[in-house]
Amino acid sequence: MVQDMTFLPNTKQFISCGDEVMKGGADKSIIAWDFASGAIISRQIYHECYSCTCLRIHPHRKQFMAQTNGDYIALFLTNPPFSMDRTKRFGDHKVSGFPIKCDFSHDGRYITSGSSDGKAYVYG
């Protein structure tokens, strides 16, 4: 099941997130795709056991973020190998299996997130 997808800036590539059902189980994945051919560029982007519900591109940096069902937002690079920034996580909010969304402010200084506790969270 695809939860979200977005185009990467200045490329003919996009990323998707969700639960990829395969023979023998399901994979919680973020996948990078080539739009022209439909080929998978990378499925080795996110290696944690939580599915993601939302993807957003940073307005100025070569980064994107993913809202996870692990109650945190993770940052990634927009170019291969799409590495996750393991030094920054944003996580006082709760996702609890809901399709909670997140976004960057227009200047990219702040991250906003909904929460299953009914509150809105702002990280800076």
C-alpha cells in the first residue's frame, strides 16, 4: 500500500513510502523511482521497522523528511544513496498508526506535524 509519494526536485525521479507486500512478508519502505522508465532506483533508503505515512521535500536544501509510525520524523538526502541523517530526529508527537502528516515551513526553518493526541507540534 502506498501512503504518499512526491517528486524529487530537478529530476525525473520520485519517492514513495508505505508497506510493500512481498512473498513471505511485508517491507516498510521508502522507494526511489525513475519516472520515465518506472524502474526502481533504490529500495535501500529506510532500514527501520516502522512504515512511513508522509513525505515532504525541503524547500531549499537537498533533503526530504518522512513521518514514521515510530512516532518520529526522519531526514534524508534527495540524491543517491538517499542517506538518512541519524543525528536528527523530531519526535515528541504521536502517530499511533494514523496517517499523520508533516511539512516544512516555507523558509525551511521549521517542521510541523500533526499528532494522534490532537495537538500540532512545531520543531525548529
